[in-house]
Amino acid sequence: MFQIMKEVYREYENGKIVVGPTDIAKNTGIAKSTAHHALKELAKNGYGKYIEKKGFVLNENGIKVARKIMRRHRLLECFIVASLALPPEKACEEAGKIDEIVGEDFMKSIEKKYGGRKKCPCGKEIPR
């Protein structure tokens, strides 16, 4: 769910309100049927509404949760670039591998150190 929410939010940031399974499949490399199931699961869990033959629309709760997920991801990018001197694109890739599993105590430290930043190393806004 974590990865799917990030992808839905990325589309939302780019002005796309309705995110379809094709969008998710293209961006993640998963099968379209898997993306379809994942989007329906997000709707079932109260993060938005799935409109058949159209796609998924985030609701207020979904936006709140997606922002938190994306904030976590982008703050980890800041940490990786600053600590490991990886280029921003690689930091984004590596953050995507660990953002779901990093513990809360670790994230509190990251938040303390990088929480005031407005943009991640890739230049994207860090949600509040």
C-alpha cells in the first residue's frame, strides 16, 4: 500500500485527480490487474473512492496519509544525500527501498535534522 500511495500522491501533485491502474502499473512496473486491485484496496481502507473504468480519487484522509508518506520519503532523501553523498536521483531510489520500514525513532531524528526543509534534493516540495 505504501508504494501505491506514493505513486497516487505523485500523480496528485502533478494535477491528476483520477489515477488509474494504467498510471500505477506504468510508474511501478506492476501488472495493471495488481494496480487495479491495490487502488480498490485503498478505497476499501477509506483513503478515497474507486470509480470503475476511471480510477482512484484521494479523499481528505487519503491526502493526509499520502502527504505523511511522501514527507517521510523526501526527508529520507535529504538524509541520504547529506550523509552518503549520493546523487539526488539515486537517493530517491534508495529512499524508496527503505521508507516503509524505517523505525519511528529514526524518523524522529531525521525530522529533527531535516524537517525545516521545503524541498527534497530532487527539487520536489516536502509536504507538511
